[in-house]
Amino acid sequence: MPAVNYLAVLVAGVIIFMLGGLWYSPVLFAKRWIALQGKTMDQMKTEAANANMPLMYGSAFIASLLTAYVLAVILSHYSPTVMAGIHIAFFCWLGLAGATSYTTNLFSGRPKQLWLIDSGYNLVSFLIAGAILSVWR
């Protein structure tokens, strides 16, 4: 495996995780995201109260670290500038996360706007991580 800056991976992973908290908060897309799922805020609160939230947040954080790590491994095969890192991250999102999540969304009958919110979060996460990991090697 190529050399990876684990501190940069940690920072990118934390930022991805924190962005998710902001993205799905009332400040940005929570109301629309909940409505597109056909639920109410009260239903979401009830589900959250019945869920194992530490496990969910822990799993989401590990997924954020995994995303950052894999992107760091991909970028380690290049010596990208910030813009090149962003471009590589964009194409990783487009061909992997974006395309596969779109297909899943399409066949599950979920609203395209829901895919836009979810995939938009992934896109912004990839772009930020690509910028961080291309500069901080």
C-alpha cells in the first residue's frame, strides 16, 4: 500500500462527518430530506429515540474515515495540485458514489430530489477531502 498521511485522513474524515451533521440539519436540508422520505419531524425523533445513536454515529464516523482513506490511497498514486485533487475526487464521486447511488435510488422508487440531497452531500465531501488530501500529503 502506498504511503498515506494518516493525520490528513483523520482531519478529512472528521470534516466529512461534521459536514454530514450540518448537511442534514435544519440549517440546510433536514426539513426537505425528511419530507421527501414521507416522514414528519416527530416520526424522525421517535425513530432516533428508538435507535442506537452511538452505534449509528460511530458507524458514520468510520465510514467518513474510510472514504478519506480510500481517496488518500487513490491520490497517493499521483502528485496532484489542489485542483487536480478536486478533479480526481469528482470523478471518484461521479463514477462510484454518484452513479451507484443514482441507480439504487432509481430502482427503489425514491424521489430524485432525495438523491440530489444525499448525493450532494457525498459530492461536497469528496471535493473537500480531495482538496485536503492533495495538499496535505
